[in-house]
Amino acid sequence: MATPAAPNTRALRSSSVVRNPTFLRLWTGTTASGLATWALPFVLGLAVLDRSLTPVTLGLLLAARTAGFLAAVPISGVVSDRYSRRAVVLWSGLAAALALPAIAVGLGWSVPLMAVAAAVAGAGQGACRPAFQALTAEVVDEQQRQQANAAMTLAVRVTTLVAPGLTALLAVFLDIPTLLVGIGALWLLAALLPPKGTAAAPAAGPRSSFTTDFAEGLREARRHPWFLAGLGALTAVIATGYSATGVLLPLISRDRYGGEAVLAAATTAYIVGALVGALIIARWRPRAQGWAALAGLGCYTFAPLSLLLPVHPAVVLAAYVLAGLGIELFNVPWFTAIQREVEPDKLARVSALDFLFSYGLAPLGLVLIAPATEAFGPAAVLITCTLICALAPALAALAPASRTFSRTEKQLENA
């Protein structure tokens, strides 16, 4: 397994991590991958509007991309701990970069080609996630990782805020195949820009099986009760609250408030809240960082709760600001704690578990919310999701070491 090298000049020790060129390369690469990940379904949606794709084909392509993502995440976790994390980022980014022009070629001509290419693009997206997480821990000094993670999530939120308008503007001048090739160029940047990490080469010897290595990652995850509890809470919130508001907010905006204005405003309010949360957590170091993070995760309770009753639209917007702010107060300390607490040679595998469960179960929640709403009504679904969003983080806070997200709580308290 890859083991960490002794600290060297590549580790970041400057007063501000964003001033370091090494981190800026990593930040730019992760930002490019995030923008490319967001842009593909948006551009494919534009292809439906101009009748280059049918809605059925769009659903098939998005399903293929999700399948590729889910298949690649655990594989990448093992491979990223066996070999260079930088190499995994390179090859996964190149695979996605080549897949996007293939989708453009198949547009309006070959659905099977587009489906295979979408699966490859999803695999590239999934493979780079745990590798980027582990690479961040290699090139950023421990004292600056929270600031680094905040800078990365800030870039994601800014991208989400401005990219829809920018992409729609580009679509006025560029056709869909050209936009798809442009997404491929973003993946090329994500592949080529990140810096080399500091992990030493794996020790020579017989190679263990994939199953053995993956099981070793599971054992490492079980060594951290706060991780298992936090992952369970995060998965519950995403699979219920996030999915419920994603399905029901458009309907409530249309039926209760008479149009799409509340939908657009609430979505924007969520991103604005997340931006504020990222700015706060870049500097804030609460003593009980685990409990503070879980309290932030619990703020998502306000989103489904605000949709229960016919309140003023301003109440809905305020609820979504709080939900967005809270999710970043959770995300940044969560990623930082994983990078700090998990054994370096198992970090990618544990990160893969994080992405596999938290993001992998989100589509399942989206699938189940609609039939549950038809069977029990939107009020029952929203009440259930509100309770889960409130109780899951509270229960996670009872787990050992959840107060500081660390198995060495006394050391952190004295730091």
C-alpha cells in the first residue's frame, strides 16, 4: 500500500493556502471536474429542448452515468491506495475527457454509443472523487486542510450559482456537440493540472486481492465510530430530505405559489447559504467540531419543514439559506476529519465509502419519493423527512468520539 512520505517542501505551510501555486493547481483541477460534472446533465437537458435527445434517452444516459459512477468509486478507492493518487486523477480525467466527444458523435445517431460513453464519463467522475480527497491530504499541510476544503467547496458553490446562466448564454452561440466537447476540455484540465502528491511508492511484495484491500478499508472505517455515525446521518439526510425537496419543491412552487419563482429563488437561496457557510467554516474552529458539524447537517430539517404549510415565500427562502449554510458547516469539517484521522494508506478507500453511500443512495431516494407521495400524500412524506433530518444527526452525536470527529478527543481539545 502507498505510505506517506516524510514532509517536504511540497507540503503547504504558507499563511494562506490559496496563495500557494501547488494548491491552486489542485484547486483548479477539482473545480474543473466539478464544473464538468454539473454541466453534463444540464447540457443534455438542453439537447432535449432542441429535440436532439428524447426524454427517454436522457433518462438512459443519466442512469448510465450514475451506474458508471457507482461502479468506479470503490475500485478507485482501492487503486488510489495501491498506486499514485495523481495517476488515478490523470487517467480518470482522461477517460471522461474522451467520453464527452463520443457522446457528441453519437448524438442523434447512436444511443448505444452515447450510453457507453456516458457510463465512462460517470466512471471518470467517480474514480477521481476519492483520489482527489487523498491527494488533498498529501499536498496540503494538516493545519491548512480545513481552509483548503472550504476553498474547494466554495468553488463548487460559485460554479453552481453562475454556471446555469453562463451555459445557457453559450448555448445561444454554440450547438450541443460543441458544448459537449467543451465539457471534455474541462475534464482534460482536471486530468492534467493537479500536482504530484507526496506518497511514497508501494512496498514491493505480493499483491493482495481487490476484495481483501476493500475489506481492509471497511475495517479502517469501523475503527472510527464517529465516521460510521456521521456517514449514516449524512446518507439519511440526502436520501430523504434532499430527495424530498428535490421532487416536491417544484410541485409546491407551481401549485401553492403559482409558478416557478419560488423554485428558482429557493434553489438560489440554498447556494447562497452554502457560500456563506463555506466562508464561515474556512476560519471558524469550534472546540466541539463534530457536534457543530452535525448541528449544521441538522439544519437541512428546515427545508422540508418549510414546505409543509402555506407560509410566506420569504420563510421558504430563509429555510433554504439555513439548509445551505448548515450543509457546508458539516461538509468541510467532515472532509477535514477524514483526512486527519484515517490512516494515510487507507484514506482513498474510506473516502470511497463516504461517496458511495452518501451520494450513491441519493438516486434511490429520488426514485422512492414520488411513489411514496402518491401513496401517502406530500404532507406525510415531508413530515417523515423532517423527522429523519432532525433525528439522524442527533443520534449520530451520541456515537463515541462524535464530539470532535476524532478518536483522540483530548488531544484536539488541548490543541
